[in-house]
Amino acid sequence: MIAGKGIYDRLPVALQTVAVNWRSWRGFRVKYGGVFRERLAWLEANEKKSRDQLLEEQARALRSLLEYACWHVPYYRRLNAPPDDLKAWPILEKATVVANPKDFLSDEFSPSELMEIRTSGTTGTPLRVRFTAEYHQTEMAFRWRHKAWGGVPFLSRGAYVAGHPVVPSDQQRPPFWRWDAVEQRLLMSSYHLTEANLPYYVEALQRYRPDFVHGYPSSVYLVAREILRQGGLPAGGWRPKAVFTASETLLDFQRATIEQAFGVKVFNWYGQTEFTVNIVEDAQGKLRQRTDYGVLELLEDGTMVGTGLNNRAMPLIRYRMGDRAVAGKDTDGFPVIERLEGRVEDYVRTPDGRMVGRLDHLFKDVQGVREAQILQRRLDEIVCRIVRTDGYGPEQEAVVRAEARQRLGPQVTVRFEYVDRIERGPGGKFRFIVTEL
């Protein structure tokens, strides 16, 4: 759970806004220092290079990474794999990293000096990824460089409709957002998107006039649908320069609705908190795999295997990501991905009319969970199906219950079902949220 969230939720809106800005101010220099500016210029320069240049530089970076891993990372040191032949290295499974995370940390860094991010991904399996402050700035450079592809320069005003828990889950009246003046961000809750509340979201966007909108496709889609229900944005009034989506599969019907409502192009982003592969959409609608971020391999069935090139504190080599993709045939610039598959999630619906997606947050702080799935058969209840491992007990169950209450509200009961395995669907696909409503 977020430290101090209970206290934050009880504060008046004005003090919550102060807290949001204080936290943003504390993190600004960590995210946007000298390394950020250097990497931003490096990324822009790479975009002017030919395919051959990009692949040659990627090969050199990969060789350097493999040599480094052989010397400094315990897991890879024991493998004794050849640094000049990536295919000779075994494919790395997420469960292996989860079971032995310290084995993947470079001995050049003390764990206390590293930053950490937790991910559960679409399988609900928690994983802690460590990285340096310098790499954090590199990651921010990749993100803002993609914004530039949509005509949005650094520190432009943005509206984020994603998993920011800046609004208490039981709040019934607007504002369902908080303004971060430090980073020029309107942080909009993705947990309050009811039919009754959506007009307030549209009104807020028109009042704050952000240069871009960023969020989960499922959340931005609901806002876009409300804009169209109202007859569209007023002629001659506000509209963003671009819309950016991430963290979920962008479905064709969502893209069409979003672009129609906002009157601008949607730019899709694919990445993972494991920092292995980055695929971003350009102005022509082509998905480009950034070779300066990582190496992407596609297995025969399209399963993506990635090797991140920039996070030396915890390098993940030939890491199986779980999602699938289809390679394109374009030969100019960054390699083209014809289609991304996976990350398709349903919503959980609540009795008060909200539709909430992207609930993998429930398991981020929980140890002893190998896999998890959310099943909904009734509006007032969800079932958390969990495959337990060592370390899971009543305390972990209480954390999941509290996280669910925070995002879904007190009207939704949380039940637990402990199973030996979670069944896959057609093609071996895993569905994190299964609804039978």
C-alpha cells in the first residue's frame, strides 16, 4: 500500500494538492537531471540514423552488456554463456527472477543505493526491479522523447487518466483529480469513471486545457465516449495536440473512438517495468521497436523475448515477457512491429456504476503470490484466485483486501480462492480479469 495513504485520504482537497506537489517537487531532480538531458539528445540523434547504423550500435551495446553480466551478475556468472552469442543464453522466465531477485543484481551496486519499482504485470506475479538514479533519468528521456513524436515537448501540460490513487475511493463528488504544478500534470483518477462522473472529467479537461492526454486505453476510451455523447468538443475550443496510451492493449474500437472524440492522433506506447523492450508508435501510425532501448526476439508463436540494454544494476537477458507480437517488413529506421497482442483486460464493474480496469496494483506489494486472477460474477463481489508460495499468509491477504477496497470502494466484497494453478485460455493466453456478468 502507499505509505501514508490513509492520512492523505482524510485531508481536505487543498492539502491533498499540497501533498501531491510536495512529492512531485522531491522527485523532480531525481527524474530530470543532467543525464536526462544528455539521453534526450542521444535519442533524438539516433532517430536520424539508418537501420544498419542502429543495428550495428545495438550489437556493440549488447556485446558490452553480455560481457558485463558475465563478470558482475551472479546468475549470469554461473551460466558461463558466451558474450558473443545471445542465442546461446537460455530464455529467462519471470518465476526465476521472482524466486532469486538478488541473483540478478550487479555486484557493482549496493542495494541500498538503488531505486525500486514493483510490477505484477498481466499475470499478477509480483516482481521487484532495481535500477540506478541515472537509469531512471534515461527511462524518463525515452518517455518524453516519444511525447515529442506527437508534437509535445518536455514539461508540456498533460492530463493523465491512469492508476494514480490521488482521490479516495469512496469520494462521491468532484474533483476526481489533483493538479501537479511542478510537472504540469492533471492527475485524474481512473477509479471514478462512472456514467454520472464522466461529465466532470470532460469539464475538467476543457478547464485545464492540457497539451496532451495520457492514460490507460480503457480509461481514456470512457472519457472519449462521454465527449461524443455530449456531441463532441466545441468548435474552436480546446483540444489536445495528441493522445498517448500505455499499459494495456489499445483495441481498434478504442482508438477509433478516442481519435474521433479528441480530433487528434493516438500514439501507443509498449513497455514494461522490467525495462527490456520499448515499442512506440510514430506519426505515420507505425509501431517502432527502439533498438537503443533493448533487443527484441520473437519466438515461432510470436512470444516476445527481450534484453534491456540500459539497466546494468539488474540486467534481464532473454526475458520472456508473456505478450506476443508480429514483426513488420519495413526496412527504414527503427524496426517495425506490425501488431502487438496481449494485455487485453476486462473491467471490474461496481454497484455504483464505475468500471475499473488495470487492477494488477492489488498484488504489487504482496509477497508469496506466484500468480493471481480476479474473477467477477456479481456486481458487489470479486474473487481473487491466488497461487500461493512461501511467505503468503493472513497479512498478505489483508493487504490485497485493503488495496481492493481503496480502488473499488466498500460496496465490493473481496473473497479469496487459493488454487494450484490458474487455467489459460485459447492459445495459452492468460486473462487477469475474468468477468461473468
